[in-house]
Amino acid sequence: MPRFAAIEGLRGWLAWGVVLSHIAQVLGMGLHGGHEVWLDYAGETGVMTFIAISGFVIAGLVVDRNEPWPRYITRRAFRIFPAFWVAYAAAFFALPLAIAALGYTSPGLLADPAYNYDEVLRGWHAAVAERPVEQIGLHIVLMQGVVPDSLWPYSSTAVLGPAWSLTLEWQFYLIAPAFVWLVARDSSSMAITLVVAALAVAFHMGLFGHYDLPSFLPGTGYIFLIGIASRLNFERLKSAPVGPEIVPIALVIGILFPGIMFLAIWLCVLAYLTRRDAWAARPAGRRLSAVMDVMFASRLAQWFGARSYAVYLVHFPIIMALSLPILRDLPGGTGLQFLAFLGAVIPLTLLASELMYRLVERPFIALGARLARGASKPVVPAG
């Protein structure tokens, strides 16, 4: 099994959790508690765990490759931008269909103060209509998340909602080499940790302005830091006296406190990565490792993980486009409509993500690698 194969498999699970949460959002499921609320938690948990993964993976790239910043950022840009631009364009054309579908949404749901999906869609439309050049310009360079919603409402999520986390990723990518270097140094690790904590407190106190979501790096820098610290201390964690019982304990804590479920999941996967071989000495550990092997490191899990970025991007335009026929043609009641969304969104997302992966992601990643190699070559004077 490749060293960090489970990370790739985990991405697949997280991406589909986000898909389910967005279907639930459209239908207003779980607004007032009940078991359906876990569909909402699946989306939030997925995004927060993605952020920790990003810190882990980028820290590994920075430490292992030690490549010049132009080469590193070129590779990152060609990894994230082309697929985003395609999905953003698709969402731009799907938005009018989603707004039209509001006319077929249950009046009781629209009147529910807890249901704000209709306000979000109209807010996106207004954001682009009022500042088309600024909004499109910000999204082209993935800097929409820097602008507070108190200054330009709905800027961080306009048109392609999930992209709020992509602008966050890009902000992190820009400073990651220096950030990782500071965290890795004994002389500066404590200072940078305190700075990250202070920025998080300032963000949540509203000192940078109001943000509907933590799309500005200070708001979630501590989660990137968790991933970075996990990667930098990976070898040390292999000798930590952690048994397989950490997995059920962490999951129970996550269930009791859903706000930190992402941390529970990350702890489980990190423990599995570092202690899997040691767990083999106990029957319970072998059984748990076998289950987690299938969940995260199997060929199927790796297939879904490789396409997780595409799934994360393409599913939302598909949901928006399907909202009109499903809500218009099916009788009210979230159960039937939820099944209809599942029956249509899952296969279409699988197809669209496969096309995105093969026709956009892989070719542009390869192009980025070639350009990065060129960016790092010294210029040889002619003659």
C-alpha cells in the first residue's frame, strides 16, 4: 500500500458527504434537528477535514521536494484553477435554473426563517449583477474569499458555493512554503502558532469584517496548522502508544460534539496511518485495520479519491440544474424529492467528474509539471 494511500481514499468519502449535504440544503432537510441534521454535518465536516488534509499534503510537498517557489506555485495553480474555471462557468449558467426552481419550492419552507437557500441564490445573482467585473475578476484569480461579506455580500460563495474553500486553499498555497518552514523551525514554531491563534480569534471577533463562511485564511489557519503539524511529526507519531480503541473513542466524541467531528475523523485516519502495523499484533487491531484498508486504501476507494476534487466542483452545478425539473414535476415531500435527487445527481456527478478528471485535471496537471520544470531551469546566455 502506498505510504499515504488512505489520504486519497478519505478524500473520496468527504467529497460525497458534501454532495449529500448540498442536496439536503436544497430541500431544507434537518433544519430543526432530527437524524437528517447529520446530512448538514457531513458537509461541514468534509470541508474542515479537507483543510487539514491540505495542510498535511502541502507540508509533505514542501519538505520532501524543497522546490523553488515559482515551480511549486506553478504546479499548484495548474492543479486547482482549470477545473475550477470549468465548474464556475457551468454554475453560472445553472444559477437561473436554480432560481426558477424556487417558484416550485414549498411555500412553508420558503417562509421558514431557518431556510436561507433561497436568499443565498438571490444573493449570488445580485452580487454578480451589481459588480460583474469585480466578481468575475475575483473568482478568476480565486481571491473572492478575501473580501468580507459585510463589504460585498455573498462574494465568497457567489455562483459556485463550494468554491469558498478553494479560495481558502489558494490563499494557503501562496504562503505555504514560508508557513511550513516557520512551523518546522524550533525557534519559530511556538511564535507562529500563537500568531495563527491570535488571527483566528480576531477573525471570529469580526475584526476583519463579517464573513458568512471562514473563507479568509485567518479564519481557518489553525486547521491547516493541524495538518502541517501532523505531517512534520509523522515519524514521531509512529512510536506513540495509541491502540485501535482510539478510533471508536474519537468517533463517539465527534458524535457528541459535531463541531469537532472533522478533528475526530482526522485523528482516526492519522492513527491508522501511523500505527496500522503495530495494531496487527492484536486481533481487534487487525480487524479494524482490515476494515479501514477497504474503506480508504482499496482500489475502489482510490478511484473515488482521485476524482474527489472533480466531484466537489461539478456536483453543485448539477444540483442547481436539476432543481427545476425535480421540484416542478414531483409532489412535495422531501423524501421522494431526496430520492429523485440521489437517483439523478449521483450518476451525473460520476459521469461529469470522470470527464473533468480525464479531460481537464490530468492534462493540465501534466502541463503544469512541464511548465514548472521549465520555470526552475537557469537561463543560459546565448553564445
